[in-house]
Amino acid sequence: MRTKNELYQEALRTVARRRQTARAKAEDARAEAEAAVPGLRHAEEEVRVRGIRCALAGAAGKDRTDAAAALTDARKKLADLLASSGRPADALEPHFTCRLCEDTGIVDGRTCSCVHKVMQQLRRSEIEALSSLSISSFDTMELRYYPARMDASLGEPVRSYMSTLLDDLRGYADEFDTTSESLMLLGNAGLGKTHAALAIAGEVLEKGFDVIYVSSPDFFSKLEALHFGSDPAGEEEMLLRTAAGADLLILDEAGSAWELDMVDPELLQRAVRERPAGQECVLTAHAPVQWMLDAADYVTEMKCRRHPYQKGIAARQGIEY
């Protein structure tokens, strides 16, 4: 996992590479066109000279009418020359990925939205490497796998209960901001807790917030090994700082990690209870853990009175993963 600042620096490098590539391609296109179109280089030079004269006239406070007209005429001749060779008027210009900042990463002294978009893509790639984020969304959550018959304890069919629940979770993701509440997803294995958590992650990432997703047993076991073992590179501190810097921290299988005594309980509790102000948390668990229930603002239970696992049916895309 990279910190938010590390993502930002990598995004800036990505945007800078885009600019460099666009300029290099433009130079190649110019060299090819100048070799193929007689008089093109002279026409380009005329535009350059007329542009300088127009700028100098303006800087000196002189009337720019004649200079501007000469520049317009030079540009038209260049465009006509390009058109006669079957090339568009902007054939010699760099074609930047972001027209807003022209791949500089800065607009009006502020970071361009394209940099934030690259940061989202980088974070998404990290999460996809750890999970099934690429195929986990609210649209791929298959309600048909839940029973449609009436459930006495719910007072309605499990399928309609889950439909309402997913609408609520989608609303949570759609309305997410730094004042949102923390959420706990409860339910037995294979009922869609991880799928729902990843669906929330995908939506929140798209809104421009930073999301960290971890498998709690893996993440906290690694922290524990670093804490009590050798850590010359300071990796433990880096991981903690990265997790603390996210707007949304998703601790998948947190309940299992606690129940099965798979991690240092103090590390897990600190990650949840001592989160920075403005950071929200999504926990998943098979069974209620009292201190987690106390820490969560919302507790949502995934329900199913019978499961295909009981009939030997394998995991299915759209619910178990």
C-alpha cells in the first residue's frame, strides 16, 4: 500500500510522462509533415514571427490591429497548407490527454482533476490486486441467489430484505463524505459481505475519496510480525500511516481475525477505535463482536436461512466473490 502522498507523487509522474509523450509525438509528426509538405516550415516560421511581433506590440502599448491581422493571415495560410496535404489544422500540435491542464497537472495554481483521477486509478489497482474489486459492484450483486419465500423472523422474503439492504448500502456509498458514519456488515460466510464492502469501496473511490482495503488477518498479522520482529526499513510505521491517511478504511474479516485469535487484539482495536478524525471504517464479521458493535454507527446484517453450500454448490460470481 502506498500513502496518499506517494500516490500523489506517482500520479504527477504519470501525468508528466503523458505530457512528454504528447510533445514527442508532436515533434515526430512535425518532422514527417515538414519533409512531405513543401513550404510548411516557412509557413510555421511566419506564424512564429508574426506571433512575436503581435506580443511585442501589446507589451509596448501600441496598436495591435495590424500585427494581429498579420498573425491571423499567417495562421490561415498554415492551416490551408496542412489541409491541402490532408492534415488537420492541429496536426503539428501536441495532443494532451487532459485538455484542461495540458498534462501539466496544474490549473490556476491548483492540482488538476486529472491528477486525482490517476490517484484513484492507482489505488483501485492496489485494491484489485488484493481482492475481487474489478467484478464487485452493486450492479453485480445477484439477488436471485437469495430465497424469495417468506421468512417469519424477518416478516418478509429474504430476497426483498436484501434488496432493501443493498439500496441502503448504495445510498451510504453515494452520500459518503468525511462526515459519514462507520459501518459493520454481519453475516455468515458467502452471504456477500465482502462483495458489498468492495462495492462501497468502488463507489467511494469514484467520488474522489481515498480508500484502503485490507484483509484483516493478513494485514494485522504482518503488522504484528513487524512490531515484534525485525523492521529496519520502518515498514510498520509506513503501513500504519498509510491506513490512517485514507478517508475510508475497510477491514474485511475483522470479526474472524478477532474471534479466531489470528491477530494481536490490541492492534486491531487501536486501528478501529483510534482512527483519525474524519476517517470512516467498514468492518465485516461473521458474528457480532461487542466492541466492534459499539464502534460502528450502522450495523447491517446479511441474511440467509439456507445456503447453496449445504447442497455442494460452489461459490458464485456476484455473491460470494
